[in-house]
Amino acid sequence: MSRPVTYKQDMPPPGGYASITYKKVPTWSPKPYGIAACLALIVPIGIWDYRRRRDAALKNLIEDDEGRQALEPLMEAESDRLVLWQTRRNRDEENELMKDVPGWVTGTWFGESMYKTNPNFDKWIQPTFVETYAHTRSRDMHRHIMALNKYMHPRNPFFKNPPDFSKLAKVYPELSKYCKFESDSKCSIDFRDPFALKSLSCTLLKDLYGLTVEMPTDHLIPRVPQRINYILWLEDLLEKPLNCIGIDIGCGTCCIYGLIACSINKNWQLVGSEISEENINWSKKNIISNNLQDKIHVIKVDEKTFLLDLISKIDQDKKMPGHLDTIDFIMCNPPFFSNESEHFGRSKTRKLDKRPEPSSTNTGQLHESIYNGGETVFIKKIIDESLEIGNRIKIYTTMMGKKSSLNDIKSYLVNEKKITNISSTQFCQGHTMRWAIAWSFDAKQLKEFNYKKMVEQQILKPQFSKPLKLIIDKNLAEIKNISSKLDAYELVREFVLKNLKFEIEREDKKLSKIIFYVKEKTWTNRKERRNQAKCGNMSNTKTLEEKFKFVCQIDLLPNENIEIKLNLARDMENFKLKNYLNEIYEFLKNHWKNPKFKK
């Protein structure tokens, strides 16, 4: 028999138990002392690493400059050797050609020697470009004719990196048919051969962007680097928007601007206009073969209008994305010539026998290269139509083949049409330069992009863009008596004049600034010169071939240390002078570290 239950079951109170309060686990928070300790450890290491890297970079720059200076005479000599080699070939050819002519003396012209050293000069006279071109073979001139490549758009794949024909020929057999191999690593292409030119353009498009392009040789064959420059300039003007819709007036046989633009910028779309049914068929064929028919459209327009007829047809075409209510830009490569004489190279200002032979062939049809009145009349019509279209197109752009056209179009925009929001640039490639202009009715001012000037400024940019700074410790014995900025100025001035023998070009005591003029290298081999002076010998100071000036700025800091800033004068910008300035800086730095320096 079971025992009776002796306990009672606890039951919840009426209404149930109260809700349980759960206390959150406190989150960890950094302590101020811990943060300070970490900073105290990290900051000195960071400063040390920064200085180490800076000093290493400065050392590499100086060594690189010295190497470049050492190689410069060799590069100049190599350039001269090209001329001399061909001169020797010319003379040998003359010997063979005139061997049967009685009384002929090789190397003379009516008794005057053409190959001799002028006794009045004791140095090699640098030949002009025309002389070099006349006496040098085409393959030797390759690096000379690519002189403008250094002014290309910085993002152009050919900037400082011209195409390697030998490598391309090994990958693309079609191009190898037109390559003349000098060795396994060197070959050249005849740019006067339209088939070679076509093969090169198709190969570059395939190699760079994977585009399969076909084009006829009896129409205008586009030069790829130039087209890329134009697209990259548009990117800069538009500040590279993610989605962009543009118009290409006269897209040609392969719609190359659309193919390149949509290959570089995957979200761009482009509408091309053409007056030639043949060109339209070729363009559509290339668009379909590259599967870009959703991004690139080609429309046939009336040759009497450029934009108005095109805009009207765009509005009527329901296949267009969003009916193109807003268009980001138009681009145009207009016919450069006004008549057939210009087209075939016959200029009114130059005699035929003095005009150099063109470096490449012109394969364009007459309607692609010639317009009645030339490119200026063509562009002015676009400007007139742009006034009717207004802000629907954000930026209007066009390219030009003549620099004189740029000034005419600028004057027409500003003075006659009162359009002041304009921007211009130039496209440099190979040995060809083109110009371009943009205008807009938008309130936002267009930016200027002068790529040639930008590259030149980069080349001439001082090595030390910031002045070299030297801090003189206030605890040095000769500094303890310095109580004012003027005292610090006089101390540094007197030291430089006595020890380095620099001349003062100009000084301003109020600004504590001195411009020193340096003629001799007095900051090196000082011990040797002192010993020579004790023996009564004249000091052998090296006179500089190129005199220079530098600015010295003296300041007294709040902690009573003296700060010296050194920088080259504005017109003194070359690597050798910057190295000299660095040596002077090191000399002053070593002296102020050691107050017992002996004069």
C-alpha cells in the first residue's frame, strides 16, 4: 500500500508569473590606456618605415637620373650613326652607279666635296629631321616617326608602348604576310600598302578587344590608336558615366567608334549615321559578327542634314532604347578636304617637289574625304543644327584634321553663335596630330584636357616637388644666441657666403628668402682644397658647365629651432641640377649636425 503524498505542488499565482528579465552580456570596449599603448608602439614603427621607404625611393631616383645622364650621349651617338651609316651606303651606291662616267668624283657636287668636316667647327652638327629622313632607311626611322606617341592619351594602350609587329605576326598569320622581317625580333610594315594597313587595323582590334572586323581596302581604313584617343577623351568629358548613349556622325564601313566604345565601356550604347548604303551594310555585318546589335544601331540619313534628320528618325524608331530622350554626346570625324586637289596632296602653299611623300596611304572614297568647303563648313552646319536641338544632347564634339580649322570653329562658336561653354584638345599618335573641340548648352562648364601639355609638365616636373627641409637644433652652441628670425637669416647667409662661395642673385630680408647663384662646385673635396691652400697651391674648384640658381628660405620655428627650405629656381629644371641641390642639402645637413665643423 502506497504512502500518502506529504508535499504540495507549487502552482503559479493568479495571473501567472511575472516576465523574466534577461540581462545582456556587456560588450567589450577598448580602454584608453590600451589605445595609447598601441599608438605608442605603431606610430614610431610607421614613421621609421616611412622614412626608410622614402630614403630608398630617393636613392633610386638619384641613381636612375645618373644612369640616364650617362646613357644620354650614347643615345645621341646612336641617332647620329643612323645618318652616317646611310651616308656611307649612299656613297657606295654612287660609286657603283657612276663607275663608267669619266671624271666623276664620288662625294662631290660640281667639284665641291659633300662629305667633309667643316674646319670652322669642332663638333658634330645635329642634322634636321628632313636630312635624317632622307638619309635613313624606313626601318631605322621607325622610332623617329613614332615621336608623337609620348603625347598620347595616358590611358591609351599604345601610350609608351607601340605595337610589336614581330609578336603580332607570330600570333596572327594574316598580318605576317605583310611584315618584312629583319630578324626574329624586328620587322616592319609598309603603311602605303592598303592591304597591309587593313590587316594591321583588324589585328590590333582583335588583339586589344577581341573584335572580329572586316573592311574593304577601297574605303577609309581607320587608324586604331587615333580612334581610341577620341573615345578616351569622351570618357574624360563625361567623367566616365556607367550608362551612356552617343551618336557617331558618319560611322564608316566598320563603325569603329561604336565597336571600341562598347568594348571599353560595357554599358555604353551608340547610334551611327551614314549616307552610303554600302557603308551601312559593312557596319551592320561587323556589328552582328561581334554580337553588339543590342548596343550599336546604324541609321541611313539624308546627306543634306547631319543631326536633325537623324534625331527625327531616332524618335520614329521604336527599337531604340527609351527613344533616346537624352543623348550624352555626339562624335564626328568629318571629311577633311574641300576638293580633290587637297585630297591627293596638292597644296596651294607648297610646291610638289618640296612636299615629302606621305607615310601612309589614303584609301578613303571621295564622299568620306571631301566636302564642299572642307571640314570647317561641315562642322559649322553641325553647330547650326545643335542650336535647334539644344540640351537634348549634353555634349557635342567633333574632330579636325587641320589646326587652322580649330581656331575658325572656336571663333564661330564664341563670336557668332555666342556659345562659350567649349573645350578643345589634340590627339597625338605616331607622327600624326588631330584636333578636337566640344561644346555644350549645359550649365556645367566643360573641362579642358590638354594631354600634350600634361605629359610635357610631367616630364618637366621637378624631382623635388616639395622643398628640401632642414631643421637646425636650437641646442647647438652657435644657435643658442639666435633670438629672432633676422638673426637666423644672417647666420645661414654668412655661412653659405663664406664656406660655399655662392653669389646672391636676389634677397629679401623681410621674407627671409635668398636666391643663390652657383657657378662652382664648392661643396665637395673641401679637405683636399684646404690642404692645397696650406701648401700655397691654388684651390682646384670644379667650374660647373651649367650654372644654376636655388632658393633658400629661412624661418625660426616656435620651438626656437631654425628651418631651412631649399628649392631650385623656376627656370632650373633638369635632373643634374636637382642632384646638385640634393648634395648641397646633404652638405648643410652634415654641417649643422656637427657644431665643431672646421672651416
